[in-house]
Amino acid sequence: MDLRRQQRFTVRLHSILSGPRREEWVGTVMNLSKGGCLVEIDEQVYSGMQVSLRLEVPGDTTPILVARAAVRWNRGRGVGVGFITVDQSHQERLDQFLERLKQERQN
């Protein structure tokens, strides 16, 4: 039984995580919800680490930016990221993208 509060969608989105010391890690978002995502990366990041995240959405020329997020867990290459702060304009774009994914799933 999945106890998540928000619906998750399977995706494959290019992403970049940025750490506190301006380090950057390229990854692939494998699932996405309003409050977080699963990112596959080849680098080691740690639970509790604060990051920002850029999501490359197909059809959009500008990435969706998550200004502040936290690494909730990591297992192998998979990293669970919880969103903390998303500016309103980026939140609206994220919501629109999630709504589009929901509509595609229903068709």
C-alpha cells in the first residue's frame, strides 16, 4: 500500500542538482510529484543535504526551478528529494506539468 499524500508520475527528465558548495550533479528524474521526486545520479549525496534542482521539461525552453529541496534518502543511484521552496511561477509550471501527466495517464 502506497501511503504517499501526493500522486507520483513516472517520468524521465534531465535534471541538475546543485549543492551547498556550488557543486552540481547531473541526474534523471524517474518519478515526480508536487512535493518531491526520485532522481538517479552517479554521485554520492547524503540524507539531509540541502540542494536546489532544475527540471528540464519536454517542450519548455526554461527549466522548472526548485529553489530549496532536501535529500530525504538515498539507495544506490536513487535519491529521494523533497521540495521545500518553489517560487510561485515555477510552482505553477510544475502544477501544469503534473496536470498534463495526469491527463495523459487517464487517456
